[in-house]
Amino acid sequence: MQDLNLAVVGNCVVAALIDRRARIVWWCLPRLDGDPVFSNLLEGDLERGFADVALDRQAESTQSYVGNTAIVSTLLQNADGGSVRVTDFMPRFKRFDRIYRPAMLVRRIEPVTGLCKLRIRIRPAGDHGGAAPVRMLGSNHLRYIGPEISLRLTTDAPLAYIAGESPFVLTQPVTLILGPDEMLEANVAQFGRESLERTRDYWLEWSRYLAVPFEWQDAVIRAAITLKLCSFEETGAIVAALTSSVPEAPATARNWDYRHCWLRDAFFVVHALNRLGATRTMEDYLGYITTVTALQPEADLKPVYGIVPDLALDERIVPSLAGYRGMGPVRVGNQAALQKQNDVYGSIVLAVAQAFFDRRLPQMGDVALFERLERLGERAEQVAFEPDAGLWEYRGRARIHVHSAAMCWAACARLAKIARHLGLEDRAASWHRRAEALRRAILEQAWNPQRQSFVADFGGTELDASLLQLQEIGFVAAADPRFHATVDAIGRELRRGTHLLRYAGEDDFGLPESGFTICSFWYVDALAAIGRGEEARALLIELMGRRNHVGLLSEDVHPVTGELWGNFPQTYSMAGLVVSAMRLSKSWEEAFWRGS
């Protein structure tokens, strides 16, 4: 049965998911949002849409990342003690003074112990699993050509065995190179070895410069690399996840395509990576945002855009894929692009604000950038008290959500700080007045005296976990009794064991069932902020234990079974892990120099 015990390889152009037995179950070409050439993750029980190494009498498998890299190593063992190692990666390294990142997956298979009889099976599909390609055999390659698919396997393994999926004994290492239908003008084995070494060196160097906390370093480094893999470097976009239509809970229609750039999610990724010192993603994202805002002359922003910003995201159901464990529907595109979600203006300003203050950046924010952001601030002020779908993207209702209004306040408040930093005192005073006016009005409507808590929407009575962000964005102080009371109320009503629901009331699809992982990390942060640090640490350690075997998290966790659900890997979740770990870790001075 398919599960989310998956590892990710990628290079910021393409990415693939590989299960514990080295089966490639998901890979989209020619980029992160493309048609999956391997779609087994959403094929139900069908044996198609994958590439694997099938050992005769296979008994065990062990999978891990090569330390601090995006290279996956899977050891497959048979019942007689024989074993082979499968190493998967996507090339990423400096070449000709630029980053070499082809839409390519390299797989090396090498004998380790004993004799192993195996089959190499390559079964791509096109048109979202609906079209089997024609296979064309060459001298040292196989081409798979058909509707929406053009894939080439170049290899030094015996093609006759691969073409027939015939068993053979592996006596020496072989290399498989999968990618677009282009000729590889290099020795296959040598290319594989050199690309592996240079890709390993790239990731080791990248990881070396992360400002990691003293505690939970492995978890934070893995999260940081994963967040990096979810960026599409060509445009600077950051996808919410690498998959589509993995349901939020068993047997639910909450299946969405997350291979697009939500401005809100991207803010959390940029925030997390900035805290680690990996500011290049913010710089690239700034270029993406510049294009997005140029496409919207009235500054009327959508909540989500394609990784190429002008692409339409019309949502449709794909009948050719059965869905994760047969739980369809499978969707391509996302209807959220048609929604109004007013928090997006604050998300952009907060994501970009560090560019004005961080002197490590080769090109810091200037007056021209500030003036572009002012357009967004003006729009935020206009829409702060207009009904919207909110960050949880309700499809059947619109309300004035407290989180959306508070994020509009955040846009104005940050613009005041930026203007002051730039010496624009008149503009700073103006934005400060606007922010204070919004804050007073929001506080009047957001606090429910009967419930003794902030509530999810103006005049409402329900709670939602986004209220935990009010302190994080600076809207209220951590010491504010109203925030303490809200944290207590959320803990009572939304917590399910280790996990937190987004909200407890019914939505368009009924009652929510799974814990939303980022909300659990928000709760950890809120507990720490109000002085319940030991409780926060204990909960963080439990959440760390919910990661899969290689340290990754999906969008949701079932509070009873502990099973991962939702799209994978989820940038929200990985960013939440980074921020909470950075906040709660002992300092290097405390833990190392003082020996405590």
C-alpha cells in the first residue's frame, strides 16, 4: 500500500519522490508543475507510472540521505543476504560560472554483497497517466515518446534486459540517466560519477553556511534542503508542495494541486530560510514578486500563481489517475486562484522586508522597491475589512477574517518601519497612522468578550489556529492577557493530542479530521512566547517524531494513527519546523561553551 514514506531528490527545476524500495513514484517534467512521467503515487493499485529496481526474493530495504545533501541512498537486500545500493540524485553544481541543473535524474546501481538477481523496470506514462508511450530502442538508450511525454533513458546497463524487464545478475555498477529526449555526449559511467561528486560537494557547501541551531541540527538541515528543492529557480517561485491530490485525510475529497506558488506559503519559506542565513531564495523570490505585481497594475493580487506567473491555473479533474490509494479525484490547477484572500498583501511585504535591513545582500532594498511595495500597502488598507475566503480557502463562504485583516495591518506597519529606515519620515508617519487606525478597528471586532478570546472572523464565535500568528507578526504582544487567553482557548478546542486542527467547525467538505502540521508548530511558538517553554519543547520533540524515515513532513497528520496525509513534502510544515527549532534550541554558548 502506498504511503508517504518517501524521499525527495531535486535540483530547483525538477524533483522526484522515491519510496523506501527505490521506486520512483512521482516525477514531473519538464519542471515542478509539469505532466508526471512517473505518476505511480496517484495510480491506485495499478503497476504503471514508475521506475524501480526489483530484486529477486527481496527481503529488506534501508533508505537514507547522504548526509547534508539531496542525494538518496537505498540499500536493497534479498533473502540470501545479497545486496545492492541504489543512489539517486538530480545534478546541481557550478559549471561555466553558473548553476548546472538539467531536468535529469541519475540513478547508480552497484553490487554490495553477494549475488543479486534483479530487474530494472522503467514504465513512464504521459497525459497524466492516460497515455502509454511508444518505446524506441537505440544503441545505448531507450526513448519513450507519446502524448505529453518525451523521455530518454541513457545507460551502460544491458538494454536488452531493461527493454524486456528481464532478470539478470548485477556484477558491476551501472548508471541510468533519465531526462528529456536529448543525446548525452559523455561517457555514461564517468558522467554519473562526476555528477554525483559535484552534486554532493554543492549541497555540502550550501549546508555549511546555514546558521543552524545547536539542537535538532539534522532535522533543520534536512528541512532547509527540502525547502530549497521546492523553489523553482528559473523564476524565483516557491511551490507549496511537490505533489497534487494527496488527500488531507482518508476517504476525503480534500484533494488539491499544490505545485504552484501561494504568496502566503512562500512568505513562510522565505522567513524560515532567512533565519538560517540562506537569503538567496528571498532574492530570487523578490524577482518573482516583481513580475507578479507588474502583471497586476491595480495591485489586485491573487493568492496563488503559477511558477511562471502568467499561466492560468484553471482547476480540472483528471479521470485517468485513480488517486492516492484510489482516493480520487486527482486535480490539476487550483480554483484558489479565483478567490479573494486579503492576507496576500501582508505576506509579500513581510517576505521582502528583510531586503531593506540585511547588509549581507549584494543588492539591498531601495526607495524604488519601497515605492512598489507602497502600492500593495495602499491596496491592503482598502481591502482590510472586506470579506474574503481567508487563508484556509473556504470555497463556499466569505467573511471578514481576523487573520486577513491583521496581515493587511502588518503590510502597513512594516512599510512604516521601512520608510523610517530609508529616512522617509513623512512616509513613515503616514504609514504608522494608517497601521494604527487598522489595528484599533481590528481589535474592536476581533475580541469576543463572551468567549474571552480572539475569534476567527469579525462578529464571530469560532476559533482558528491562525490567531496564534497575531503575536508572531507583532499585532499583539506576547504578554497581552488577551493573547494568553486565546492560546488557552485554542489549546482546549483545537488540540488533538500532539496535533492541532486548523478549526473545528464544518467547512465545505464537512468536519476536519487531520491535524494541520504548521498549526501545531504555531502552537509550539505561541506556548514559548507566553512563557510555557518546557511544554513547548516537549511538544516540539513529539512533532519531530512525526517526520518520516528521512525527516520529511506532509501537510497533515492523522491525530489517532499518526500517519502522514496531504501533499508532500509540505513547505508550510518544513518551514514551521525550522522556525520552532530555531526558537527553542539552546544557544551555542549555553549548550557548548558552558557545557550544560
